[in-house]
Amino acid sequence: MGGAGTRTGGAAVVVAVAGPLLLLLLAWPPPAASGDTRKSDIRLVSEQFSQSPQKLSFYSWYGSARLFHFRVPPDTVLLRWLLQVSQSGGPTCANVEITVYFRYGAPPVINPLGTSFPANTSVQPSFFVKMFQSNTSINVSHPAPGDWFVAAHLPPSSQKIEVKGFVPTCAYIFQPDMLVMRAVEVSILEPDIPFPQTLLSHPSYLKIFVPEYTQELRLELQGCASNGSLGCPVRLTVGSATLPSNFQKVLTCTGPTQACHLLLPSPPWDRWLQVTAKSLAGPHVSVAFSAVAALTACRPWIVNFQHLLQSSPNQSCNTSTGLLSPSPGYQDLGRNSSVGGGPFCLMNYQVMREDTDVVSVHFRPLDRVSVLVQSDMPSVMRLQLNTAMDSGGSLTISLWANKSMISNNTLVMVCVNAASPFLSFNTSLNCTTAFFQGYPLFLSTLSRKANLIIPYPETDYWYLSLQLVCPQSPEECEKASVLVETTLYLVPCLNDCGPYGQCLLLRRHGYLYAGCSCKAGWRGWSCTDNSTAQTIAQQRTAALLLTLSNLMFLAPITLSVYRCLLVEASVYAYTMFFSTFYHACDQPGDAVLCILNYDTLQYCDFLGSGVSIWVTILCMARLKASLKYVLLLLGTLVFAMSLQLDRRGAWNMMGPCLFAFVVMVTMWVYRCGHRRHCYPTSWQRWVFYLLPGISMAAVAIAIYTSMMTNDNYYYTHSIWHMLLAGSTAFLLPPRDKHAEPWACSQKLTCHYQICKNHREELYTVT
């Protein structure tokens, strides 16, 4: 789905899908309880979501992976991915391995090349499967509702540069389909109200709404009995499954006691929490119990600012921190939840979101006031990253504390969490909430700065929790406080991919995400891995080889002028000029010089190369002047059209050249029959000119089509330049015997001389 899926329901799904998908659908068992497979659960409905297939590519950077965006509906109890791969291209295509990644909330962060990430980057391993040209299915029980992403790619690309048209075209088409089982009857569990349940064969689906500022959730099963006997054979699954991590909580009550409970610190705020109760008793055995949910409210100290409360002059203001007195902005979390006069549990700092560009956001506290960190309660900042368009960038967090405010025994502990903040600094420092493993940071006298980079953060509210802790001497923290400056950004690419990379925005059905395309041998997520990078000397050497090798065209240019072939000389000069400056602009790194737009230079280089071969072959055919120039012009126009259609298609260049070659052979055969002698007539012409020229051209074509790789491109392509220019100089026909050398460069002086008019065949005096 994800804005692009097709939604159908029930039996319509089976009718719309054919082939392997139909078999999988028919073989998909309903998620009924054990012991009763004859009846399906009427409380469940099936739905299908699909997207158009995409052609897979061999992996070289993140843009090579094909991304699919789905949206799982609420109250989904079972999710199945149907992965289908088809191949086209004939029997010569190999059976390649395909890697498919899954992630909830954001695109998967993948690293098939094993490159290094930038410093301070936190990356969780991605959940993936490997498959070949076959159908595969992946099941996820109780998936989290919302955005899900699937990415697929072929193995890492080889270094060989393949010419389009000389290798078989193999296409691998990948299409994922998402099938869900969704509960239409879900009971709502209200806080502090026992909810009686009786389980037989089917599970019971419940949900509870967790309001904002919930500090703790307690789930308890009371009065549990199985067929009148003691004991509670019930399994309670709380929360939703996510990939790659799964923090679902499972409560199994099998003991003789009649009550068991589950305690969840910092549950996800402002959302429904799924609860599934399943009987562990045998078939046709009923289990009765009462489920009770208790919410512990958290009373926030909401930090306001003076300019926002100018209408309240009686408020007391702390001028050192810019804070006003606390605002008791708590929420009533349940009918029996009492929070009125309790102590505060967090200091809530208001954060302003400033959108600067696509996938570019700046977060800052109001009035740019530093965050005050104390030991009695955590300071919390909320970052709004739930717009469904923020997960395609990188969240960067930078913290700085004044050295004079941190003593040797104090430590500023920072936790970065999604869905809810970490509030249990006094009992634990692992940054783990109910369903999320947070990212810990520390500020101390030894390290006053802390940085964190989260590529592709999940779509959710993110929270920064900061608190002052004193592990060795807690009494020092009672009156201490630290001001922490924060720099919070969401950027498409970290540091704009650096000097050796280009940040590119990618799009999939309206969803935008960014990736770095590296050059000059640099690799990695942000082009920071220099394990295979080129040095400055290597870059300059490569640039000099590719540009100066075009000077070999001076030889055919000089010969053309010497033999009065001015059109050919002009084409060779055009080719030499644009090939030189195209390769000067095509270089990565520092050795770059662009006199025109890159696309224009590339087009002119390809056009000049093709027309050079065209005019050389036609010149060897020795056609009449009028026919020769007509073919030269028509061939140039055909080249211009074909390069516009497909610039890298080999046959777009070889087609006209083969036509010119047929014309040349036809003229040579005609002359051989007309003169009854081999043409060209001189054996010296064959031995010293034609055979060396043909050999150089054959070697050049072999290098261009089968020997070029990304590593040796600078050398092999430079050799291609020299061989192409050298073969042209050898293959150019000799001048006419009656023509003088450099005749075209001599000016015709007709001052009071007799000149011949070729059209009128008359002699006039000027």
C-alpha cells in the first residue's frame, strides 16, 4: 500500500491473484487456536496490499536497492509477505541470489559491501532473507501498525564495465505482496476496570490506550481458573512485533497462583497497545479470568518561557536559566489515577520544529535556551518525526556541557528513545523502555561533547532524556545542575556526503529518501570509508591520462590537412576537443574541470567518436565528392538522433558504422572488378597501412568491449583513445597523385592571372 497499494478484502483477494500467489493463499491457515482447525475465527478478515514490480539491480550503493513501502492497518494479528521473483533474458542468464530486507517504521539500513559507517553512528542489524528465482513467504505475528518497508537487491556488482548490446540482458523482476489478517472485534481494556474473559479455542484480542505522560503500565490477570480448578494456563502477548528488533512482552501464567502480572515501564505514549490472550489448556477446555490494567501517571514540569507568559507578571522567573515556575500540565490517565499533588517525574522542554527543506528539519528549544539537567528528575525533549516523510534522512544529535559545571564525580546520562522517554535513571542506565532499546550517551569532565547519528530514524515521536547521576557519591548530585547545549538536526545526508560523494534524493511512489553516491574509490554510508580511496596523485594521474591521450588525434588531423581532407580534419579536431574536456569534467575528487554542462560534454564526446569512425570509413571508400558529403551529413544526423534515444547503446553507434563499412567494401569490390586488379593495388598500402590500422582498431574494440573495469578504466580507456586515433591515421587514404601536399592550405592567387572555372570550363582574365 503506502499510497501505492491496491486493497481488496476477503474472497476478492483469492479471485484477483493467480498462480503461486493463489496456492499460497489457499494454503494459508487461519490463526485459530490449537485443537480446533475445523472452524475459522469469524472475527478476522483478510486483506491484500500490493505494489507494482520493480527490476532489481546489482548492488553498488543504496540507490541500487529497490524499495517498497506498505502500511499495515491497525488491529492486524498476522502478516504474511509473499515474495515473487521472475527472470527474463533467456537460458544464458545465471540464477543469482536476491537479498530482501524488512523493517518497520523506516527504510532498512543495509551494508552489503561491509563498509564502515561514520563515527558515532548507531546502526541496528537489518532483518533479511536470501532467495533465488522462487516464491518465498515471511510471517509476522501481531505486527506493528503503520509504515513497513521492503528493500531488495542483487549481489554486489562486478567491477567490469559492460557495453550495452555486447552482453545478454538479464532482468530479474521482484514483487512483494502483503497479506494481513485483521481483527474486527477487539475489546477495549479500560484502566482499573476488571475485564472478564473466557477462552476456549480462539484467542482473545484486547487493546488499551496509553495516554501521554504514562510512567508505568501494569497488566494483571485475576481470578484465573481452568474448568473450575486452580491455575492459569494463559499466555498474554503485549505489544506489536517490529523488525529487525522485537520487544514484545509475553506473560505466561501457568503456576498454581490465581494472579500474575506484567510491569511495563515507559510504555508507548498516545497510542493503542495490543494485548492478545491465548489459552494454553487442551482442546475444549475453558479458561476464565479477569484482566486489569493499571496506569501510573507521570506529572510533568512543563518549562515555559517569559515571552510566552507576558500576561502573567506574577510568575517567578529564574534569570540564570530562563525558566519560569512549573506549570502543572499533567493529564488524567484514568478514572482512579490520582496525580494531583504528587511529585514531578520529568521536566518537559518545549521544542520547536523548523522545516528547512526536503527531509531537512532543525529542532531547537524555544528561545534557544540551554537544557537544565538536574538529579531529581530527567529533562525531556520531544522531537516530532512522525510526519511519515522524516524517516528518509539521518537524525544527528550533538550535546555539549560546560566544563566548569561538571564535577569529577558527576555524570550527565542521556537516552534517546522513540515512542516514550526513558525515565528510570535512578534504577537503571540501560535506556530500555517497554518496547524500545534506546541509545545511551554520556557527558563528563573527560568527555564534554557527545554525538549520535541515527540513519533512517523510525516514524514516531523521539525523546531525549537527560539526568545528572553520581554513581560514586549520590549526595553531590542533590544540589548540582548542568546546562547542556543541544544541536538537533534531521538531514538528508550526513555532511552532504563529503567532498567525495553526492547526496541524491530517491523517490518511491511519493516517498522520498536520501542516499550517498560515492566516487574516487570512497565508499560507505556517507562516503567516509577510504579503504579503497584514490590519493590526490592517483586522481591527477588518471585525469592526465584520459585527457592527454586525446592528443594522439593530432596525427590524423595533420594527415587530413596534408591530404586536403578538411571535413575529416574538422571532425577529428571536434572529437579531440570534446573528448579532452569531457574526461576532464568526468573525473572524481579534486582533478575536475568543466567548461560546459556535464551532459553536454558527454553527448558531444559520444557524437564525435561515432562521426569520426563514420567519416574515416567513407573516406576510405573513395566516393564522388557530392555523394560523399551527402552521406557525411546524413550519417551525422543519424548519429545525433540515435544518441538522443540511447546514448550508451552499442548498436546505435555500430549500426551506421556497419552501413559505412558495407559501402566501402562495395566500392572496393566494384573497383576490383572494373580494374581486374585487387584494390588497393599497392602491397605496401596493405602491409604498412591497412593491416596495422585494422589491427589497432580490432585491439581497441576488444579493450572497449571486454577489458575495461572500474579499477583499470583510466588506463584502458586512455589506450582506447590512442589506438582509435592511431588506427585512423593509418587507415586514411593517400592523397591523389596529381594533388600537391598542403594544397588546401595554399591560397589561390588570381591577380591578373588565367584561372580555370570548373563549372563553365572557360578561361577568364581577372
